[in-house]
Amino acid sequence: MIEGILVEGLIYSILALGVFVSFRVLDFPDLTVEGSFPAGAAAGAMVASALNLSPNHFAKALAVPAGMLAGFFAGGVAGFATAAVYHRLKVPALLAGIVTMTGFYSINLRILGGKPNLPLIVNNPMLNLARTFTGGLLPPDLSLLVACALVVLLIFGVLVLFFHTEIGIAMGALGDNENAVIQAGIQPGNLRTWGIMLANALPGLSGAMAAAYQGFADVNLGQGVVAAGLATVMLGELVVRSQFISVQLLRVILGSIIFRALMYAARSWGYIAGITPNDLRLLTALLIIASVAVSRYGRKRR
Amino acid sequence: MIRVNDIVVSFGIGGGQEHTVLKKLSLVVERGQTVSIIGSNGAGKSTLLNAVAGTVPVRAGKIFLDNADVTAMPEWQRALYVGRVRQDPLAGTAGDMTVLDNLALAARKGPRRFRLATPPKFAREMEGKVAQLGMGLEQRLKENVSRLSGGQRQALTLLMAVLSRPSVLLLDEHTAALDPANAEMVGGLTRKFIAEFELTALIVTHDMKRALEQANRVVMMHEGEIIADLLGAEKEKMDVAGLVRLFKRARGAEYAEDRDLLS
């Protein structure tokens, strides 16, 4: 149970890191994630399934990582679409995201070959990968956890480094004060486009991992992921306060694990309070409201 | 060098409420010259600065910076030539980022690279620069800018505007939102930086005394046109009372009460 929560928390923390980049770093309320997450899942599932059928052992071993890479790029493409609509047509960010998310529902169906879902393979491919990773020294559940932790750690490290580069600093300034970025002689549109692509590539990668983990990709996988991601980001902010980007990124991961634990608790023991799995969305919404309310109250007190 | 040739700037084009703010305005500012721009509200002073910086488009005419025709360039591209400070101390800095990160953003103009923004060597260099402001900010490089006072933030914005050694500095009432002591301090820093970096500067101000002190040329605007241009000996013997007289004569007697607005 605890391994399940941690693995899910880690996989979905990559999604939440994307939400953090758009909502917090870029100050760009991006709903594209509802399309880029399932796009990553679909692309990842297709690539992983294709490679899994290959007789070549090397290709087989690389099935899931290659799927994750495909998911990363598929998400990036969705982000690019939103950025292009936003900049070319000068529509509000929310509308640009809704347009892409709506369009990608059909694109995702096409990626999945016209079917609403696609089973990956019989065996859990993620688990197989994790086992080869740890050389069978650890029990399967733990291998999976270690593999996910390594992926998240890698992404965390790269993001921390990125936000300390010139481009990363400029991206942070863009969400804070666009004028300061313009004064520095930087084209704000291009910078924002790269940022939105990153903010959707991460959910794409997360989607590919989620598909591999649960053994299938589903076109409806994206429903509610923006709210879940936002709740995660806010939970993290509630638990840890910091102005340092490294801590801010770390608390997103922490928030994700807490969020999954809360959802697990609601699913497992919610019946005591009459909560059914149908109520999880309501819980997510209430969680966001509670997070905002508490942080407002806390700020006043300070 | 700034060369403005017959520029026309209008607002509300096609809306039936068209209002021409700058009417075929021309101005040449030589390299190293500091020009104070004065005039009542609505004279077009800020619009002139916005036109030079590229924040508002011109309908006709040309703008040259350092002999390059920048008329068609977007604001971010023109920023390669231009350093700018506005009235609002919040306008030029990213508040949720540290002093050092803001300096890293401003230290160099143009596209960014995948390279560490604030290596230790850069931080040491900036400590020296920030110490020039005389506010103890060199101890607070890792603090967020939002924690600075208005005066400190405006002084930092000024340093950021000159740090990359732009050829042109545009200051739009940059001390107007500050208390007298801070205004005096930022005004002093302005003179210091203009001299140190040999900048060509356009300074919009309502403060007649400072307009005369800080610049070697004073341009008076009224209803989108330049009505007086004082330079050399003519500027040297001018005083605040003389400026007000000049202004009244140009506007006609009906605006006699504008003395209050100007002094």
C-alpha cells in the first residue's frame, strides 16, 4: 500500500511539476495538460507496445524508456499548439488551453488507433523494466519505487539546474514582470513558448509512465488532471514555505505524495464517512479551496 | 545618439475618438547629452519616451538610435539600445526574484544561453556595483526584491537600466513616486551614472529645479510640440522663474494658474 502511494505520487509529481511551471513560474493558467497528459500516455503506450513486440531483446528492454521519451515529446507538441494559438491569435491563456485540449482528444484517439483505450502488454512493463534496473536484488514493488524515484530525481535535478541558468532566470522573470524581460532585450513570446512546451512535456512524460504503470492508455486519462496538479502544487505550498526554486520544486513532489495518500485514504476508508470513489473529484476541489483559504489566512497572520 | 524625425503618434485610431498626441515632432540628441523634458500633463512627454522605446507605434516619421533606424523594431529589440526607468518602482524589476537574479537579467541585453546565471564571480562583481548605491543592498543580494523599499527598488532599477551600458537612457518621472529624501538620492545616482557610463539621456520631469540642474539641455513641450529648446549659454542663465515665464508666454495668458502645476 505505501509503495503504491509513493509510486503513484512520484509518477504524478512529474505532471504536477509541469503544472507548477505553467501556473507558478510562467503565471500562465494552462489547461492544455488535460490533453497533453493523455497524449503522452497514448504516444508512450504506442511506442512501448510496438517495441515490446520486437524480437530484439535490446529494443524490448528500451520499450518503456522510449515510450516515456515519446510521451515527453507528444506533450511538448501539445504545449507548442497552445503557445502558438495564444501568441498568434492573442486569445486568453485559458481559451488557448481549452482549444488544444479539445483538439487533442481527437488526436489522442487517432494515436490510439481509433480505440478509446489500449492495453500495453500482458505483463506490467514498468515492473519488468524496474526489475532489470535493480538486477532482481529488490522485491518487485520496491524495484518499481526505486526506478520511479530515480526518474523523478533526475527530472528534479535537471529542473533545478535549468532554473539557475540564464534562460531559466529569464523564464522566472517572465511570469513575474514581462516588462523586465523585454527591457533585457529578450523576445518574450519565444521564451513563453519554450516554457509552455516544458510545462506540457513533463505531463506527457508523466502520462507515459502512468500508462506503463497501470498497463493501459486511455483517452479519458486527462480528465481532472489540471485540478489534481493544482491541488498538488498548493498542498506543497501549504506544507513548506520557501523562496528558493529548488525547495519549491521539491515541495511539489512532496505535495504529490501527500495528495495521493489523501486520495488513497478516501478510497480505502472513505466509506466510514460515506465517501465513495465518485466523490474524489469533489474532494480535490475542496482541497484546492482549503489550500487557498489556509494560505490566505496564514499570510494575513504573518 | 537619438534622432526623431517628424514623428506622429495618435491614439484611438479608427475609433472616431482619434487624438494626435505628437504632431510631426523632431528632436536630435547628441551623444553624451542629457536632456530634461518639461511641460504640463498631456503635453506628450511620456508619449515621446514611449515612442523612442517602442512601447507605442508611430504613425509617421522615423526614429534612429545610434544611426540605426529602429522605427519598425519591436520594443524588446530596441531595448538593446535603451535603458529605461519608469515612475512606478515596481515596473522595472521582478519582485519575486532575488536582487542578484534581477541583476543577472539586466547585466546583458539580448538572447539568453544555457549557462549559469549567477556564478560566484558575477556575484562578487555585483556586490561592488550595488555598493555604489550606498544602501547596504550588497548585503541583501539573495533577498527578494519585493522586500526592498520603493526608493531601494527604484535605485536598483536605475542600476539595472545602466548595467549593460545602453547607448540611450530614458527616465520617465522616475523620482516622482518617491519621498523627497529618496528622490534626492535617486536623482544624485542618476547624475553619477550618466557621467560614469557617458550616456545619452532623456529625462521627463515636473521638477523645474532638477530639470535645470541635471541636464545640459532643457526641452519644453506643449500639446505635442516642442515650444522651447534651451542649450548652452541660454540654458545656463535660465532659472525656474524664467522657465515659468517662458511657459506662460507660449501657452497664452489663459493658463496663468499653471504656475502651481509647474513649480
